[in-house]
Amino acid sequence: MATELDQLLGEFNRPVWRARPVAIVAALAVIGAITAGAYYTLLRPSESATPDRQTATVTRGAITTNVSLSGSIAAQSTSDLTFAETGTVSKVNVTLGQEVSTGDVLAELDSPAARDGLRQAELNLQAAQITLTKMLEGATPADKAAAEQSVVQATTTLKQAEDALKKLHAGPTTSELLAAQQAVLTAKGQVTTAEANLDKLEDAKGPGGEINAAKTSIQAAKLGVAEAQAKLADLTNGPHAIDVQSAQSAITAAKSGLAAAIAKRDEVLKGAEPSDIALQRNTVAKAQLAVDAARETMAGATLVAPFDGKVAELNIKVGDAIGAGGDTAPITLHTPNSLKIELTVGDTDYQDLEVGQKGFATVSSLDNASFPIEIESIGTLPSTNQGVVTYKATARILDVGSAAVAGINSGAPVQVQISPDGSAPPSGRPEAQPGTGGPPAAASTPEAKPTPLPGMQAQVTLVADQRLDVLTLPLAAVTRLAGQSTVQVLKDDGSVETVPVVTGLSNNRAIEIVSGLEEGQTVVLPQATPSSSDDGGGNGDIVSGQPITIGPGGGGGGPGRIEFFGPGGATR
């Protein structure tokens, strides 16, 4: 991350600058290391100028314009986790505030319907796979023997059915007729014997029970005669139509059975057709889809962490019944260590924003601690409220664990504020050493910074534009009239010459001179510029709100320039 920020911030090698309400650090970027021989080139009345004349020197340095926005801190990712199935909570594996990793199982439901559905789908898939395997491997010797045996059995069944029909049409044999006639005679004889037995009992006035038994025997014997006579009649009258029809149906069924057995035997001996194998593969694929769907259903009974984060809300316990719907998520997960700032951007600042732009976010509720940020996304849908047009943008906090450190390295200016009364900056912030020609005093080591939390408000400062190693003048030195920018150049003889210049980037304190002047030239400031006066801070040349240029040895304020601004600094 430091590598990404070096272009703007430089190395984070100095302590955090703590701000207070009257003096807020607006650290935007850091410039080249200032050596021990750094000196002050104060914008004060020139010794060669007349007493009522203010001058400034054309210097080479950096100039930056800034954009200030406000927004609310939010977790980079927040997810309300809900069960897709119904059931009873069987496991809760986390506690409120616990950190979790992607894929961790947070809670589970006991869902019998989902569990049984998965088991049945797995069994169906297993059966389809076994069938496909057999088709691919071909029949075993046992399979071939079984197929042959099925054909033999079907053939035997058909022959038996055909023989039965032939027998019906052929009629009874002589022996069958004789047997039937003999059965009739035997049955009649049994009737005669039973009647004689009854007569004896009645003549002897035997017991009533024996007489009744004899009567029953006579009735049974008579039934036997009737059955024997009916069988004899069937034999002599020929087969019934229903018997013939039943025999024919048996033959038809037996033929179908034999054809199926033969086809099966041939299939076993030949092996599966390619088309049949393709169909079975489709069956397996469909069974696999059913298993996948059942597993998804089972997954609906489990809450799994979709990202690394922390349990922000826990609204379930073991034994709770979970039904369909519900307004409260069982578990809410967010990323407190990966934060973003949701920004509202005015239409005038919108053009100065771009994805990847870096800056600082200051959190007032954390003692104005500052954190490095980067613009992550910029919305294009406008929102209008009472005629004011705004857009949405998102900034990512690059390092939640530590506040931004404003070091001094090459590449960009740093702007800070001094108090209106000229008092020194608070402890822990670099301050100018008036009159010594030395660099800013080393900052004291600040205490550890707390971590920002979702919901906190933040003030964001971004670099809108920047020019390095360019010629600069105070903004007040340039006059623009009829589309032409000019400056008043102080000549060696003390006279003043109006010189046209081409200007570039400017903020509300300084302006870039693209052409028309050279480094080291002196220009006269307009008379409206306030004169220097002692501000009570031990240096009669420092006025609250007036720029001070610091540069390494030799004059002119080259790379390494730092601008100290009072009220109404360069931030816009």
C-alpha cells in the first residue's frame, strides 16, 4: 500500500499530526526531504522596495489544488445471512463480535425434509451409475447364462399352454370317460348305503344325533352324484368356449414372454447399443443434477461466511424454530477492518474526481485522526434536492489499522494551518522555526490511534490537481484584465514594468507561471495586499493566513517547498 501512496504521500516516516478544532491538519502530499540548511524566504516587504510596496519573488516549487468532501464510514462488505430452508436451529458456532473466515460454518438447521431428499437423490444417482457401468463393461458369464435360462423357461411355458389347448379340442380319452362313468356309479352307491343306514337307525329308534348324521351323509352322497354326473357331461359334451378362450390367452402371453426373453438374451450377448449408452448417460446426468439441487437445498439449512469479517449481529440460538420469511436476519456479517466512506459530491467538485485519486479522511470523533484513502467508485446518477445537484462516490480507507503519517519526501507540497493568533501548532505537529533558517522541528510520537467504525462521519481531502517543479507566485501578484494576465516586475533601477504572463494551475494562495517570467525575478504585489506586521509569535514577519515558503539553501524555494496557510487556506 505504501508504494501506491508514495506518489502522493511519500514514505510514512513521521508521526501522525494531531489536529484540534482551531488548527486542522490538511495533509495532502509530501515533498522532497528538507536538509538542515533549509531557510525561510518570507513574503515580506523587499529591502529594495519602497516602504509602502509589497514584493514577491518568482520561485520554483509545487502547487496543489484540493477538494474537500464529507461522508459516512461504512463497512466495505455487509451481509445479512438467512436460511433458505425451514427447521430448528441445531448449531450456532459463533458469538457476537467473533471474527470469521470465508467458508466458516456459522450456524445449522435440522431439516429432515432436506436431508431425506438428498439421500433419495444420491440413491437414484448410484443406481443410474451402476446401470451405465454394466452397459459399458458388457455382460458377465453369469448374465449370459441367466439370459439363456430365461429363454428355456419361456419356451417351456409356451409348450404347456399349447398342449392345454390341444387337449381341449381333442376331447376325453376312453379311460377318462370310463373313469367319469365309474365316478357316477360310485357316488350313487354311496347314496344307497347312506339311505340304508338311516333306515336301520329309524327302525331301531336310535339316538337323534346318529339319525341326523345319517341324513347329512345322504345329502353329501347326493351332491357327489351330481358332481360326478356334471364331469361326465363335460367330457361327453366337449370343451366350453370360455375354457378355449382362456387357453388361447395363455398361449399369447407365453409367446410374448418368449419373445422378450429372446430379445434380452440377444441384447446381453451383443452388448449395449451406442444409443442406449447415450440415453443412460443422460439418465446419470439428470440424477446428478437432482443430487446437486438436493445439496443446495441442504446448504439452505446452513449459514456460511461469504467473506472474512466479524459477526455484527447474532439473533438466533440453538432450539429456535426458523420459518419462511422473517424481518430479522439470523446473522449479520461485516468487515470492520475493511472500510469505505460513502461520499456526497457537489456538481462543481464532480469534475475534479477520478477513480484511484488519493487523499486523507479526518474522523472528528477519533480526535481528528487522519487515514489515507483512495477513490474507489464515482456514480453518474444525479440527485437533486432543492435545486442542489449531487452525486454519490465511494472512497476506500487504505489502512484502517494506522492513521495517515505525513512525512516529508519528494514530489508534493504539504499544507497545514496556523492559528489566527499566531500560536504554535499543537504538540505532535511540525512547526516553523522562525528566524533560524532550520527545518521544522521533529514531531513528537503520538499515542496509538483508535480504529474508525461504521457510522462515523469523516471529512475527506483529495488532491484535485498538482504541478511539480514549476514557477509560482502568490495569487495576488497576477492581475487579469480583458483576458490577459499581467504582473508588475520590479526592475533593477527600481522602476516597475507591466509584463504579460501565461498562467497555469492556481489555488486561492498561489498560481503557476507557465511563461513570461524567470525564476528569481521580483514582482510587486497590488496595494490591496495587507502589509506585514508582528503577530505576537516571536516573528514580526509572519502574518496569520500569509504564505511562508521554505526551501533548501540558496533561495528561490525549489523542491521541498512547504506552504503554511492560515484561515482560508488552499483547500476548497
